[in-house]
Amino acid sequence: MHFVIICAPRTGSSYLVGVLSGHPELFVNGNIFDTRKKRLPVFWPNEDLTSGATSELLELRGRDPESFLQRILSTNYGREHVGFKMFNGENNEILGRIVADQNLRKIVLYRHNVLANFSSALVAGKTGKYDLKEGEEMPAAPKVRFDESKFERFEKRYTSFFRSVIERLNDSGQMFYYFDYEHIGEPRLIQNLVSFIGGNSTRSILKDKQYKRQVKQNSSNILSRFSNPKEVKSFLRDRSLLHWAHEGELSFEGGLASGSEVGTAGAVTSEIDDLSEYV
């Protein structure tokens, strides 16, 4: 089975690709249609990515993107299911064809807290560091300034992209897997995602087989990322969005997932033993 993760920057897509790559039946590539840099984010063995081979693939991508995609999807190194991820704006013509292709299973990775996404993008733009691998020292994150008009333009583009993708999938009667950033560390949902792709969810995801093991870069206290937190808080309060002041990774074990921070907003940590009162 072939699959695509449709997402946006700063939604945890690199983390998700890394986790899925640890499953013995999945071969997951990165942003294969990212043309901003002269590189090819496929995770083939180094001996298969010589400068000549990479140049050939890049030339094929520019000349015949459909053939390029088939080349990528047919290279599986013995794994049954091959996928990749794609952002808005990388190649919207190809993205439209990918969304329409019913032979590709779709995973829509969304981050509800758009302010967290926005601030993460600002911080990364300021530092030039877009990911943090496990074991690396976390640099001090610089404060960024909140600009209401810039945020509103960002939010409009961000939500419009996902709304358009989901509408097209619905209109064509396609099933897709909707995955939320805040559940990205939940093993049960990862298992379910593996099943959706077509893999055996009872087989273990091995950490030592993952391409890259990413960790969270920024504080879960979103207000602390800004140099003008009072303005941000006021903006959120006026729009009934104060829950965006904090973002954690949720776990069905109760409370926050391992590695998350507890910020000013707190979190629900109690387990529910009896659901009858909620029915």
C-alpha cells in the first residue's frame, strides 16, 4: 500500500515520519516535492544516494513528477508499504493529483493550536533550526513578537489549506485518517494508524530502526514563547481561545504524555474508571 501524510510545517510531521519508520513493514520518506533546497529527502541507503543518482532523481522530479513519484513509491527495500509527506505550496498541481488518487491512502496531520504552530515557525525562522534530535542539547529559544495582523493572515492560509484538502477528499468519497498533533505521542493511535496504512499493528515499532528520533523543541507554555505575552493573552481572551495558551501531548494513560511540560493552563490527569455518568 502507498500513503501520503498531508500536513503543514511545524505540525510534528518529522516526528511522525520517524516513528513510523521504526515499523518493519513501513518505508516512509520526507518531503519529496520540496524544491527549496537542492536535496532529496528520501531515506534510501547512502550507497543508493550518490551525487549522480540524486541529480538524476531531481532532474526526473522537475521533468516528469508523476514518473518521479512512481519511482519513489516503487523503492521499498523489502517493506510492504511506502509513503511520504507533503506540504502546501511544494507543488500544488501534484498535490491536487495526489489528493484525487484513490490508490494513495491519505493521512491528514493537523495541529489545532494554530498559535503554537505560528510561534514555532517564528522561532525556527529566527534560529534556523527546524528540528531537534533526541540527545542533542536544546538551545535557548529566542522570544518572538506577536503581531495580530500577521497571525490572522497565517491562520487564514493554514486553515484554508486543510479545509480545502478535506473537502476534496469528502467530495470524492475517500476515507482518510485524521491525526492530531496533540496525540502524536500516543502509542495506541500510532498502532491504529499503522493498521489504516495496511501494516500489522501488533508488530513493534523499534526505536533503533527509526531514521530520526525527534523531540519537542519549544515550551508547552505558548505564551512564554512571546516577548509580548500580555497582548497575546488579551487576543486569545477576546476570541475565546485561552486554551491555546498551553499545548501538551495527551495520553490515554491519563495526563500528559512522556516528555511534555505542564504549563500554566494545567491538564486533566485523572483516569475515568466509570463512564456511566457520561453516557
